Amino acid sequence: MCAWVERVAVVVLALGVAGALPAAGKRYGLGTPATAEQIAGWDIDIRPDGVGLPPGEGTAEQGEAVYVKQCATCHGEFGEAIGRFPVLMGGRGTLTSEDPVKTVGSYWPYASTVFDYVRRAMPFGHAQSLTDDEVYGITAFVLNLNEIVEYDEVMNARTLAAVQMPNRDGFIKDDRPDVPAGEPCMSACRGEVKVTGKARIIDVTPEGEGGESSQAARSSAGDAGGDPSRGKTVFAACGACHSLNDGEHRVGPSLHGVIGRKAGGARGFERYSTAMKASGMTWDEESLSRYIASPQSFVAGTNMPFPGLPDASDVRDVVAYLRESAAR
């Protein structure tokens, strides 16, 4: 384990909730050295060469069912992606184009770090809830989608580390700084600067001054009612965790009939936070708008991992879409 991991563990235990007073009779061990067990819980990184891969195994065949249940809501049943979530398959041969598609198959250099990321951060909102066997199976399934391993090929600490990814040689060592040694230049350092590429080519730069085209696209929404058709598009990011079908719960509760429903009261959904159940409110358009804009600010302690929609137009349009959906 790297020495900095141990130092960080000690510092976080000492300062992580500084300023917060524990409840009477409780002690949280602040200011004490981290134990070996506590540090081991943090030290779960896996190196590109496979060092750190845990015991266990899985095949794409075994991992498919887990993937469909835990991952397909966001990434699609075949890794094709839903809404704004990342695509996981395809894209080979596109990295040198003006529209590169970066996937596990086209871009990722090491199979072992696919496992590392899935185990560390997925599924969205419930990170580190999968067993090691399940992560091996999901990793194998994603690799199989990219035609890198066979459907029945067993992935474990030995075989996964041996997988050769298509883009393993596509990275170069960054040997910067590319400036002469000595004192850094602080003025008149460089001659003419030539622009060699523009983000607009891949459609991430708004046309016109100050994003005029984006503003024009929103103008039809008005200042109050919102635009349901545009809200449907924005809702794609929400749809990964929330359905609009009655009783169809995902990571989050169904939003069918949410306007007028008691907060924390969706029938059949059990994963509400204590804060949400204790809020005592009934959802209306104002409270929904405030929650969608910043969930944690509006209901401190909510389980909602999404940080919120900072654009007021997006919020209005999503609420308008929920309103229209309820009327159907």
C-alpha cells in the first residue's frame, strides 16, 4: 500500500467531520490513528498489471444477468448507452476522427482497471454493493460485448490480468514540461498561437455569442410553464434511475403521479432515506423544482446521488414533462 494512502486515512479520520459534535455518549475516534482494518477498506486499488485483483471469478455468461439488472438501466442491454450515460461498446477506429467514441473496447488500455472502476464506483448510487464474483462477471460481459473475451471464458485474477486490450499501445508517456530548465517565463513567453482544433466540431460549443442557439432553443418554454417536449429530453438523465410507469421502481422510486404524492410515499419502494420519510411534505411543482435543482440542499440527507440541474430552464421543463405525463 502506498504511504500516502495511510497518511490520507489518518488525516480524514482526524478532520473528516471536524466541527460536528457527536451525539451524547457516542465517540467516533476522531484524531486517532487509522487501524489496519480501516485502511484496508480504502486500499482497494488494482494496478494495470493486475496486482490487487481479489479472489473470485466469473464469465460473461454469468455476468449477463447481473449486468442487465444492475447496469442496463443506464448503459443499455448491449452497452449502447441510454440518455447521457456512457456507451460501453464499439467505437474502434474512431479515436483519430473528429468524433471519437471512447468505450471499453476502443479506448480503455487495461482490463484490470475496468474491474477496479466497476467495483469501486458502480452501480450508480449503490457503489461497492456487488460481490467480487459479480464484478468479474460484469467485467467479462462488457469485454465480451467488445469481442475481447469469449462468452464462456473465465475471468479471475490471473486471466483478467492477461487480457490484451485493443488500445493498450494507444497511450504515450507525458514527458512535459516542454519548457527549458531554469526560471519560468512570466511575460512575452511565446509568439503567435495557432488554433489547431475547435470543440464546435464535436458539437460541444454553442453557436453564437454566449450560447445564443442554446438560449433560443429554450425560449419557447417561457418563464413559467416550461416546455414538456424539451423536458422529456432532459429527463433522459433522470430516467436511468426513475421510471414514469406506475409501480416500476429502479434505483429510485417511480415518478408516476409524484405531483400530489407524499414525499417518501411511493408504494412498494423501500430505499427512502430517513430524511425524506421525515420531511412531512407533499410534492407540488414548487417543491419538486427546488429538489430537482439541488436535492441535498432541499432535503439534507436524501439518498439521491444526483447533484441536481443547475439550469432553471431545465428544471422548469422537467417539471412540465412530469405534469404532462401525469395528465395522460
